[in-house]
Amino acid sequence: MIPFIDSITDEKALQNAINRFREKGILLPTFAQMRNPELIPEKVKHKLKTIGLWEINPLNLFRITWKNEPKEKGGLFGNPNYIELPKQLTGVDARIVLLLGKWFPTGAHKVGAAYGCLAPQIISGGFDPTFHKAVWPSTGNYCRGGAFDSKIMGTESVAILPSEMSKERFEWLRDVIGSEVIATPGCESNVKEIYDKCWEIRRNRPDCIIFNQFEEFGNAAWHYNTTGRAIEDVFNLIKTSKSKLAAYVSATGSAGTIAAGDYLRTIAPHIKVVASEALQCPTLLMNGFGSHRIEGIGDKHVPWIHNVKNTDVVTAIDDEDCMRVFRLFNEEKGLKYLNSIGLDPELINNLHLLGISGISNILSAIKTAKYYELTSDDMIFSIATDSAGMYVSRLDELNAEKGEYSEIQSAKDMEKCLFGTSVVYLKELGYNDRKAIHNLKYFTWVEQQGKDISDLNQLWYDREIWEKIFSQVVKWDEMIEEFNERTGLKE
């Protein structure tokens, strides 16, 4: 049966954690507080006024929310951070809106997904911060978020990520966090190599506990309860009397973020949940394989935590289009061109808030709008996991490879990559299509990773299992409150 975290498993480890947190002054936020920061104690808010967003300070655990004030230091809370893209940029009538991960600690929302994995183990005695190291296997931002959470929660971390990821990631992990860093062979789509390293660690390092985002249900539960509700908040904030929550687009990646679609289905039953992946590695679309440059969406397998029954559409995006739009949104000549066609200057100044995977999500949203012939009354939501600041070195590499960017190239890229997005490489999934994708989990998770086939079947046939998985946070909040009481740090 699928395991749940709902009781204390090791009282000694739990007491060690309580002692460590008391010593270091670490107070854990509840999932309710991450959804609604108004619930955060006033004394915490007062102290946050002097703390930087990325500062290694335990109070920044309370900034694991979509609702941070968009400030580098001293910000408090407000509405979720988002950006809406006009037809002038997308070429479609549908309103396309992205939540912005830039204003999380570490500059990416994965810090929340990692919290959803680590915190439940700490409050249940499954992880002893005085003995264990937290291992974060990732294709990028998740290991950064996990290493950050580990640091401010009083424990050590091990980050595993492909060697071809951007140098900014490696430098920050080593120089700022002081994490142990393991670079595995390959690029974004080389997830199997990461899993192999995890097995090596399991065999040889008993002090390590692995938080594999692709199989940790805390990842999906955090997004269901936090990202899904943040999207609902923005929808209610900007909708008109005719607005319809038509679609939610998410890169598959670890399948954590796409779990927000499960929540949105509860408030908009007819919503289309769209899984986006790279055309160079179309695993869900056509059982494909390969390597690609859309950092943040590892592939060549179906994550254990992906509720495939709730996925309506699969799209595949050419990574070349992503890189061209990335230049358009960040090069001086590209911004000058966008200004010349009358795009709102404020929007132009905010395009740097969209990282490469966010751009891929935009292209999938455009594809979805065209396929379903959506109108201006339809709203498509998606996620900009991180910002262009994570990929400055990629711009340097593109300039070295392709030469200086020009306004002529800007016009070409906008026409081809944005306005020219077509419905090719889009598949609407029927019941058997979904089941076929779910069945692919067998080869990774049962044959390679040792999962039980009965659990695989439960994830498909048990009609209540996903609701139970996502609702665990109610119990976790009770356990967090009790944990904070025992540290003596709660008001």
C-alpha cells in the first residue's frame, strides 16, 4: 500500500530534531501559512522586515509562498506574483497568465516542493538532522531548493544534478550553501544517471536519506495545496464576469507542479490539464528519448507522483524556439524591438522574470489556445518556475555560437516562435492513452527502483488514493504545530 506520513516513527530522532531546532531558533511554517501568510505570527513578520529574500536565515522558511512582496530584502506579503501576457505578444485571444517563481527564496518555487518532502520527515522522526544528510537528486532547481531548506533547517545536504546544467547552479550550491555537489553524466534528460547515483549512496552511505522529487508525494502535495490555491487567488483577482478557467499548463518535470491541476479540477471540473515536454525528448507524447536544453524538466521516464488520470493533453516544444524567445526577452536589441511594436514598457521590463522552462510553458499555452480555439473569455494559467537570472551564462553561450543578437532576428523569432506556434506535436489524451502513459511507470519504478506492482496499480485503480495523498497536509500541519510547541519557540 502507498505509505503515508501520519505518525511518529522514531521518538529519539524526533527529540534530536526538536533539540536542534530549539538551539538554532528554527520555527516551522505550516502549509496553511504558506497558502495564507496572514496566518504567520506578527513577531515573525516584524523580523522579516530586516531579512533578505535569499538570506540563510530560518525565518525565510516563512517566505516559502507565492505571496511574497517582490522585494530583495524586507518584503512581507500580498497577492501572488504573476504576469499576464497580451495578444500582442502571444498572437492568441486567450489570456495567458503565469505565476512567478522569482520571488521565492533561491529564486525558484522548488524551495517549496523540497519543504514538502523534508518537513514531514523531520516532524515524524524519519529524519534526524543531527545525524542524517539530505540528498537532493535533481535536474536543477529542486536540489538548490533542497540544499537551501537543509541549510536553514540545521542539517547538511548533498546535491545531485547533471554536469551540463548551467554553471550558476553549481557555483551557488558550492560557494553559498556549502553543499556537497555530485555532477552526474549528461544533461536535463539524463535522469537515469541520477537514479543510479542514488542507489550507490543508499548502499554505501547510511547517514544519507534521499528525497527523490520524482517519487516523493510531499512534492505533489505542496503544489496541490499551495500552487493550485495561488492560481485560484489570481484567477479571482483578475477575472471578469465572463472569465473561464480553461486550462492549466505545466512542464512535467518531477510532476510536482502539475499536481496543481488536480486542485484546479475541484473548482473548475472542465479545465484542461496540459503536460508540456521537450520535442527533443517526447517521452509522454511518443515514448521518445533524447537530450534538450529546457532546463528544469527532466524526462525519459514518467514520475511516480504523476497522476496521469488527471492529464488531458500532452504537448512537445522545440527547445530551439525556447532559446530564441529567451534571447528575444533578454537581449537589448530584442527588448528594443518589442518596444518598437508598442508593447507595454512595464511588461517589457518584466520579461526577465521568465526562465527557459517558463518560456516553454508559454509556447504550450499558445498551442493549447489554438487547438481549443479559446477566446478572450478563456484564461490559461501556467508557471514560470524561475527567472532569466538563472541562465545568464546561456546568453553568453548563445552569443558565442550564433553571433550578436539583432532587431531583425528579433522580428524573425517573434514571428516564427511565438506567432508561428502550431498545434503540431499536441495530443489530446483518451482513457487508454492515459493508462498507456501510467503503465510506463512500471519500467522505471518497478523494474529499476524496486516499487511494488500493487502500489502501481493502486495509483491507477484506487479512486480515493490521490485525494488522500494531497490531504496529508492537514495532519502534517497538526504535527508541525505540536513540533513547534515542543521546541518552545511557538508564541
